[in-house]
Amino acid sequence: MEILPNKDGLLHISEIDWRKIRTVDEVLKEGDEVEVKLIDIEPKTGKLKLSRKVLLPRPPKEEGDKRKSGDHHR
């Protein structure tokens, strides 16, 4: 994404939202203006790594929220 005229930064899909998204199109579309934070600069390439999710409130963990859904205790 372009952050300044002629200056691009990388906004990885995992840095767009706290929830897991499958495609960027679920949240953003081309031409959207998005607030991001610079989280790193890759030393070898000088690429700017950006995050949108760090500027969003972290959602509370849901009770019983586990990676393995369908796990039931008997």
C-alpha cells in the first residue's frame, strides 16, 4: 500500500484485523484510506512493515474460545 507519494509499505493480511480473514477484500477495497502503524523496517530491503490491527481495540476472548471447535468434555 502507498503510505506517501512514491513510498510503499507492506500490510500483511494477518495485520489487517484481529479476527482471521480469508481475503483482504473482506475488510478493505482498493482506494480505501486506512490508518496504519509502522511496526518494523526490514533491514536488508528497507521495506516498511505496517499494521492496522494494532490500532484497533483487541476483542475480548470469548468463554470457551478454543482452537479445536467441537471438543466436548464428557
